[in-house]
Amino acid sequence: MRHLFSAIAALVLTAAQAGAQTAVDDILAGARADCESFEGGVFDPGNAVNAVDLTGDGALDSLVDEGAFSCTSAASLYCGSGGCMLHAVVGDGVTSWQATGWQVIDWGQARILLIGRDGGWCGGIGAEACFEALNWSDGRFLTVMSAAPVPAADAPADDATRPYSTDDFDATTYLPCSLNEPTQDQSCPAGVLRGAPGVATIRITAPDGAERVLEFVDGAITAPGTDDLTWAKDGDNWYVGIGGREYYIVPEAAVFGG
């Protein structure tokens, strides 16, 4: 019986390791494809893949730091002024952040992933230093909760910098945003119309004065008028990119209320 349990444990471990390697391979394959599609560039992952215990269980996980990637046809393909993408691979799951650097430190029995962030994540400007601490718990990374959207009462409805009124929307707020680089270090006024839970229309005035509409339906996002939309969910925030030019952060609270 002891041999049977050992065999089952070995199979589970092998499957987990295979899933993790597949996740890492997928990240590298996507980066290579991006490079090759840009004027036939040649991709080099460098020392991007780091074996690190992120959960404190003694097993090695992977951190893939795109800051080590290089592409012969595009020097800045993988990083912007807000940093480079950092991917934590635990089992077959991947959690990603835009980071300016990282360290793993011990705090008692806990393992903490400390990542450098663009200053806009801390309420400052992009060039200011900002750090986020994350620890693994119950199958996911925990960090300090993001702030809820600014209540509409904090600014008068007729304020010129807040063109949306609660006469027309369920809520008004400011969303982190930026143009050309995903720094999200500016604030864009927005109006929110909510339907059933998880359904919302958010109308945003972009930094260049243009108006953008985002439709949220059960965790998926569309932007009427454009097919060039990318988005991802990290914790309580959606990260939205449009046309490789517009970038927004939408807190979950803006969609669901609260």
C-alpha cells in the first residue's frame, strides 16, 4: 500500500511539473512569435526563467521576467516606461504583473514576492518608486486591496474635469489611464451604468479628449467601434488596452458597485 501511495504521489508531481513547464513554454512561444512577426526578428529569452519557491512549500516554481527577453528587430518590444511583464508560474497557473524589478524574501514562515511598480500604482507619478508585496495563500497571490472608485460626492457634477453626472449614470469616478505606454499614471473621468450583477457600461473620456465606451458582461469586455482590444484580470482590477495606444485600469467595484 505504501508503494501505491508513493506511485500516485509521483504521478501527481509529474503532472504538475508538466503543467508548469507547458505554461512557461507558452509564455516563451508567445514572446518568440511577437518578435518574429515584427520584421522577422530573432528572439532570445536570455535568463528570463528563474526557478524560485514562491509558495513556501519547498518546491520550485517559475518566475518569467520579460525584462531579460531580447528581439533583434525591436529593442523595446517587451518593456515600456512602466516596466516589463513578470509572470509567476505555480503549477499550471500563471499570474502576471507589469514590474520594474523583483525580489523574493522571507518573512517568518512566509515567502513574499516583492515587485517594483510604476509610481502610478501608489498614487504618484510614473517616475516615483513604488513596491507591491504579494504572498501565496490558498491557491492564489494575496496583496493589499485596491482602493474603491472615488465617490461621486467628492466632486461636484458640474465640475469641468468631471463631465459625467449622476443624473445620467449610476456612478461617476476617475479611472487610471494613459496614452501610448501602459503606465496608467493619469486619471480619466468616467460614468458607470450598471445592469445585472457583472453587467455594466462605462463611458470614459480618454487623456486626448476622445470618448471611449467599455461594455462589461459576465467578466468579458468589449469596446464598440474597435476590434483591437486586449484585457486581463489581476486581482480586483481589469487591465484594458485599445489599439496599443490607450490603457485603462477598471476596478471591480466600478462594475459591481460597493
